[in-house]
Amino acid sequence: MRKTPTVRAASAPGTAVVRLTAAAAALVTVAAGLGVRSAAGGDVAKYAGDALYTVLIHILVVLVAPRVRPKSAAAAALAFSWAVELAQLTGVPADLARQSTVARLVLGSTFNAPDLLWYVVGAALAWAVHSRLPSRRSLARA
């Protein structure tokens, strides 16, 4: 006799729930970035913004690929952040930033070596939060 597998879809978060949660987290992250920018100045705002930039990229990775593992999402976010920062050495982002506010916000304009460290901080923070969220497997076992 063949056993029918038990379906526990109701207890495990579907991709729609993960995406909705990620979208909400993206809004909170953007609000936090704007809040830090308005409440603090100088290096605090700049480097908090760098870390939050990588957190936002991590969230966008989850939004696009809701089943991604926390470590993979953090690595992708860090790689993207570093690629954008290193691209600033070419001058292309600065040229684009002069033509578009969106390009300036996404790509920046000038290379700053300490930013690379703050992207690591953001990736580590995003990984830490993401890895502590209930996974599909843990919820399926409950």
C-alpha cells in the first residue's frame, strides 16, 4: 500500500508570505536609512547608510528568490555592494550620478575604502536576522 505524503503547507510559510515579509522589511530598511540620515550626520549617517544599503540588497535577494539560504543571500548582497563600490574606481558611477538621482542613490559616485567594511557589517547583520527566522523545514517539523 502506498502512503500519501502529509502536506503541511498551512504551517510552512509560502513564497508569497516570504515575499510580503521581505517587501515590508525593505520598507522598514529604507525608512531606517532615511531616519538615520535625518537624525544623525557625518560618519554615523554615512556608515549606517552603507550597512543598511547591504541589508536592503540582502532583502531584495530574498524578495527575488524567497527560498534562498541566509548565507547565500548575505554573500550575494556583499558581492553586489563591493562590486558597486569598486566600480566607483572607474568613474562610470560618478558620470551616471551626475545625470540621474536614482543612479547616484544606487551607485554612489566616489570610492571610499571604509565602505567595504561597513558592507560586511550590513551583510552580517542581515545574515544574523535572516538565519534566526523560522525556516520552511523547522516549521514543517513543528
